[in-house]
Amino acid sequence: MSNNSPLTGKTALVTGGSRSIGAAIAKRLAADGAAVAITYNGSPDKAGEVVAAIEAAGGRALAIQADAGNADAVRAAVGQTVAQLGGIDILVNNAGIAINGPVEEIAFADYERMIAVNVTGVFVATQEAVRNMKAGGRIIHIGSSMARYAAFPTASVYTLTKGAVAGFNRSLARDLGPKGITVNTVLPGPTNTDMNPKDGPVAAIVGPGMAIGRYGEPEEIAAAVAFLASPDAAFITGAELMADGGFTA
């Protein structure tokens, strides 16, 4: 752990925390002093690597198998976090999927799956976490710059789900402000992940639009999340923090 540990004594749950942005967030929150639980669906080995890395650095971590599109599994994951880590102070709704294609060709089952993971999973995790969260709590959603600027075709349903999260964020801040809980969304722009690698097909389309001339790295998104989770962000709620290298500027 670093000498600067603003999250010492805090517990966090990061959904979809086994890979890419989620893994980077889990490691950063742990480095800042939090005990961290992560959920994963189909990547037990990757989840184990995240836990091992956190523990090797002196932190405390827990991996929970839970499909983010299964409401009962999400509720159980929050309950397990509370039971094993002693509470929940920070929820990061990171789990998300994208199944792209022309709107007239998207299978209804794929639409339903995206809604289940990207919208319903966010609602259920938030609802259950709030039931266990005290004043000073933090809820941080991972949205997308696509909700502000649709840079390429075939992502209409994914963008629909991220737009829903943006609206949820703003209104939820009104509900939870009196409880002393802040709610914010980080909107990553093009970031080097398994879903959208910096040398992948999307990069050829969006690369020229990057103001700083490169894709973001997961650790840079994690830094934005860590700030919103910290005591320094106590006066920030209902906000959207664009972390996109100027892509939407």
C-alpha cells in the first residue's frame, strides 16, 4: 500500500472487477487503503490474479462469482461483501457488456442481456448497497463518453444503457444527498481494454478524435474513480466526470 491511504478503514465493492478497467479500479482502491471485493462472471483465474496482486501489496481482497445480469446474484454479492469485509462504503458499478450491431439486426435476447447487465444490475447493486451504507458512502457508476458523443455506428443499444445510467445518477444524487451518500459517474472515452483494445478496429475510427493523441489506460480511469471515492470529493455529487483524453471536447 502507498503511504497516502485516504481510504483506510473503508470497504469497497467493484462489479466486474476481474479485468481491464474493473481490475485497475480494484487495485487502486486497495492501494489507497480500502478492503476490496470484486465480482466476476466467467473469469475466475483473472479474478484470482487481482485478489493475489492486492494481497501481495498488503491489502485485503475478496472475489465473488456473480453474473451482473442476475439480480439475485448481485444482491448476494453485496451481502457477502458486507458479511466478510464488515460493511460497504464504496460501490463501483463497473460491470458492463456491449453487443453491437445495426439496430434493426440486434437480437432481442442481446438487447435484454445488455439491459440486464448495464441497467438492472446497476440498479440492484445500488439499491442493496444503499441499504447497508452509512453517511460518507460513495456510489460511482462507470458510464461512457458514448452517452455524450456517439462516435461510430452500431452501438445504439449500448449507448441507450449508458444514457439510462446517466439519468439514474443525477436523480439518485437527490435521493441520497440527505443520507450523506454521494453518487457520481465516470465517463471513460476510448480506453485500452479487452473490449476495445488500442490496436483494435474501433481505434482506427476514433483514434484521430483523441485530443491527446492516444487511448486511455485502465489505470487512468481508476485514478478518476479513486478521487471520487476519496474524502476530497465529499462536495461532489450528481456529477459526470469525463475521462476521455478530450475525445468529446
